[in-house]
Amino acid sequence: VELDPEEDVYVTNTVKRRPKENRDPTKVEIEWYFPYLSEEVRLVDPHVIVCSGKIAMTTVLPEVDTRISTVRGQWFSRWDRLVMPVFHPSYLLRNPRWEDGSPKAWTWKDFCKIKRKLNELERSSG
């Protein structure tokens, strides 16, 4: 979708060190790292936050208590910023099909929507 990784994208994690045995982070681990995430958002000052996967979504959007498949591609607000949950890349690797209605096709549409929003925000700040 023509996002420049040097100019348009900043990638971070909700938990800064992967838990042992590749397990999901615990609530305590997520809470411990949350101030770091909040400060990163403040410093980077993004227009849009993309939550890649369930852990990121539930950390950034704790009020969204549902499966990511039901809210992916929708806009939310946190820290006075637009937030969109999308499928995690590992999920997409495990679901390699690309036909219409597949996770990869939905994710492509989600990122096209993100790019349109970024273009819209750029034009309006202009």
C-alpha cells in the first residue's frame, strides 16, 4: 500500500521481551510494560496506531472485549489517535490463502483503509 518504513511506519511491541517458550504475555507482564508503550506513543506521536493481533488490541483497546476477527478493520480511538486492529502476521502466515474473504484479503483491505486515512489526514493538515 506504499507506506514508507522510514517515514510512515514505527513498529513496536506491547511487551518488550518475548516471554519464555513463546507463550502469550501475562496480564502482569503487559501492565509492567504499559507505561513504556504509552511513552513511546507520546514521543513518536503517530496519527494512526495499528494493533497487530489480539495482545496488541486488548492492550491498547481494553474496552474491546471480543475476537479480533469481529473488529479488525474498524476504527477506534485511544490517546486521541485513530486505532485499527488487524490480524497478526503469524496468523496470516498460518492462513496463506489469498482469495476473497480470506484473512490475507481482509488484511490487505484493512491496510488500504489505513493508507486512505493517512492520506486524508495529510491533506487536512496541509
